[in-house]
Amino acid sequence: MKDKNWGLLLFFSIAFIWMEIVLRFYTVGGSIFSMDQAIISLFAIALAVICFLFCSLFTPKINRIFAAICLGLAGAIFASQLIYHSIFTTFYSLYSAGNAGQVWQFWREALHGIVGNGLQVLLLFLPMAVLLAIGKKIFSFAKIRWAFRAILAVVIILSYAGGVAVVQAGEHLQSSAYSYYYEKSFPVHSVQKLGLITTMRLDLQRLIISWTPAITPPPLEEGELPVGPSPEEESVEYNVLDIDFDRLLTEESDVEILNMHKYFSIVSPSEKNDFTGKYQGYNLILITAEGFSHLAVREDVTPTLYKMMQEGYSFTNFYTPLWGVSTSDGEYVACTGLLPKTGIWSFKESANNSMPLVMGNQLKHLGYQTVAYHNHSYKYYNRHLSHPNMGYEYKGIGNGLDMKKAWPRSDLEMMEKTIPEYLGEHQFHAYYMTVSGHLNYNFFGNEMAVKNKKYVKDLPFSTPAKAYLATQIEFDRAMEYLLNKLEEAGVADKTLIAISADHYPYGLEQSAIEELAGEKVDNNFDLYRNALILWTKGMEPMTIDEPCSSLDIIPTLSNLLGLEYDSRLLMGRDIHSEADPLVIFADGSYITDKGRYDAITDKFECNSGVTVEDNYPVSTSGTVARKVYYSAMILDKDYYKYVLPQR
């Protein structure tokens, strides 16, 4: 083999390692002098040798073309992931890439991401540029001997095996490379620990085999086994349905379904309480608000939202964790009380499943008119499939909701167009997914920000912060209009309104978020702190200090409305129940009333004045793992049809 061939092989290796370093440096961070970088480099070299072998099969001219294509394609993939991360603060999965036609409707955001990351994109395409500019002069693209190809095949095996060996030899903690290689799927940390090449390879493998984020059900350890009521507690009423688990266990042959029956049969249900049925018979308006945050609730800027928070429930410790498919996953959690499965679009995949515990189906069963609206494309994230399956008559742009063209469209206009369709003498439940609060937050490409610029122009904030507040003003005007219409119809005191966000406003830089917060905000927990609004006219204000999240919305509403539901089959908790508070984040971190566990550092920090038993962090992590696993299994196995077939 000629020396110049060696040069091309070395160049491929350096190119792939270079791309990994650039991506990590500008997104998730990470030292180049670390065990993680060693793992990333070994896997990158394996791919480099594969590419080199492919680019040595043909004539020199064809090989040179293929070499440029390989580096260009790699640069494009790395660049697209970098741009996606700059918009959504995560990396896309191959499943999402297969639905890119929908995602790239947000071409403005993509263009902004390209312009804002121009240098980084150029750095990722640098290897291809070097190859095209001087590759012909310094490298040989001639064929190599078959004997040497065999040797390089061994190099691929050794490099790959070396990467696996380093993964195995490292720590096996929650935040370790081992955990993300074998047990968990969280792209941001996986790229940091394993690199993009390995993260995407694992994603492909898991997509092919429909992998769930735990190979086997997390075991229930002695001492943390959930138990049902004792004989002396039999008089206590629980939020459960009549499910004969004993019969189901004897009749089931599917091992995975059998394990699910075993698990749910021993989960402790929540008790009915003083708040059970407090708003029974009320109308319900449930809203997932795009990019909404407590940071936008200000008496001078968003007075209606401020009024609702002051007069309704005040949550001082509420969170909206960010999931892999930002908006859709956030909406899925708030609407189903389940955790999304990583690597796929959980809402889309639920479209053919039995979903008896969502608000639409529960209230439709009671004779309510149930409608849902979204002021963007009705097919986006396949809502035209998932939302009718939740029991709604669903309308969006393109299937019955006609609105003025704008980006983003007006929440106020959506309310004006839709409220007359359900407001009347009958009981109703309306669900909204808004869009006015969508990024980018500026005054030249965001029409809602431009529309409301005059209301924020004198505020002492940066332009992005003011533009964000301007978009939320449109949502506030929509709420003002809604409350006025409910009042005019005489049903304001018989309509419960619940508002939560799909995610925090990740379109804002950290500095802008801290401007609005008036303090430093940590990226691990406080970044996801948010607001949940529960309001009806004339209600007694209440402050909820316990940790809670969007996962708790469905069980809480079900209890307040006096609905018949099974608390064992939801992953959240009724906030009024005695169940232990638990806020779960996508990477396995969690918050309880005892403290916080950070999966990255693998450390549990107790709240001030609180002490816990030594096994508390591990035990709670086990609870988190089970909720993640069984949420995915409910989706994969369409589990509700087995236990609630008549609903």
C-alpha cells in the first residue's frame, strides 16, 4: 500500500474525530482529554476505516468523488444536528428524521440556526473542503490490495471492540457512558459520553428492534415494594377501577403483559380526598401553551394570566421537563399522564391505542361535547391521528380552522373563531394547543412579537426577552377574551381552566431567561421551573409548595372533576393525594419533597433540614426507572385495552 493511501486513512480518522469535537464543544461540552473522548475517538476511527475501505474499491477518480461525498454527508449530518440542537436544545432521532417534512416547516428557525451557527457549520465541512482543495495533490485514491483490506477489517473490529472495552471498564453509574450505551437513551448526554456517531448507531439499532429504555423490567427491591391497603384500611376509598388482576394473571400468556399485570396490581393507588369531585360537572378547558413560562406572567404585561394565578392555584414548585420531541412530548405528558418513549413520537404512536384515561375520552363518555384546536397545520406531529383518538372533534389549519396567514398565528384569533362552536347550554370540554408563543423571539420574523411590540418597548430587557414577552401578550389577550366570553355566557363559575406549557422557552438564550427571572438559573433543574394555572371564577386561592410537574395534570384533574379513573395506571399523581411527590426529568434526574437527584453528577442533594436513609436515592431512582419503563410498555403493548376494554 502506498504512503499516500495511509495519508487518506489518517485524514478520514482525523476528520471524524474533528467533527465530534466541534459538535461537542459547541453543544453539550466535554473535555478532549477524557475517557469519554477516548471512547468517541475509537468508535470514530472504526467508521473512518469503513469509509476508507469503501473509497478504495473503484478507480482513483471514482474513489476521490466517493471520499468527498462521505465527508460531505458526514458534515451535513453533524451540521444538521448542531442546528437542530441550537433550536430545540436536543438532538433529533432517526425516527424524527423520517418525519423531517413536518419538522422543516419551521424553515425560518432553521435558517436562523444556520446563520447563527455559520462558523460551526463551516468547521464541520472543513474536512471536505480540504479534500476537494488539495486532496488530489497529497493523497492517493488508488485501489488497495485485498490482503490489506482484510487487515483493515481487523482494525475495524479492534477499534470497535476497544471502544466497547473502554465503556465496559468505566464506571457503571447512572450518568456513565456504560449507562447510555446499554441501558438508557437520552441524546444530549449520549453525545457527550459516546459521540454522535455512536449515538446515532445505537438509535438505529434500537429503532429496528423497537427497543424500550430498559432491557428488562426494573426489579422491585425488598423494602420498596408497593403494597395495597391493609385490612384495617379497607374502608378507605381509592381512585381505582374494577380491574380483576388475579384473573388477568391466570389468563395471560404474553410474558411482557404478564409482568405489567404483576406490576400494576401491586402499585399503591391514591386515596380519594377532600378535593375529590370538588369541580364535578364543571366544563373543562385544557390548554397546552407554546413556550409558556411563569417568567411571562407579569401584572403590567400579561394581566389576565396574572389574575388567574392570583385567584387560582399558585404552584411554587411546578416543572415542565423537556423531552426528546419537545412540543409533542410535552403535550403528550400533559394530556396522558404518561412519560414519552425516547426515540419516537409517542403521541403519533398512541393514535391507534386505547386511551381511556385522557380528558377527552373520559368526559365524552359522560356526554360532554369534546373539541380540540391548534392554530398551526392540523397534521403537524400527526395530531390529526392522535387527537381524534383522545375523543376530540379536532380542527387545525387545513381541516376546518380558517385563520389569517401569519407566523406564528394568533391565539386570540383562534379563540374568536372557536369559542362559538362549543359555548352553549350543554357541558363541554375544549382542548387547545397554542402557537403564538413560538420562537424565534425577535421583531422582524415573529408576527406576534411585532404586533405587540408597543407594549414591551420600554421594558428594561434585551430585545429577545422583550420579543418573548410580546408573544405571550397575544396568549394573554386570548385568555382575556375567553374569560369574557365565559362570563357573558354565565358559565365562568362552572368552567375549570387548566394551563401548562409544552416546554420552557428554549428559544431564549440563558442570559435572556435570567434577565426575566432576575437571578441566576441553573440548567439542571431551575431552568424547567414553570407555572401551572388552575382557575375558575370565585374559587378559593390555594398555594401548592410540593414538587409537581405536567405529569400530574391528568390525575389531578380527574380527581377534582370526580371522574372514575385508576390512579395505578398513570405515572403522575393527584397533587391533593398523600402519594409522594416525584418530578421526573428525561435524563433520570428527579426532584422529591426530600431533595434533588442530578443524574449527570450521580449525586442526591437533600433539602435544607432534611435527612434521608442511605438507600433513598437508589430506591427513588428505581421508582423512576419503573415509571419510564412501564410508560413505554403501555404505549408499545397498547396495555389499556387489556385492563380497561370497555372504556
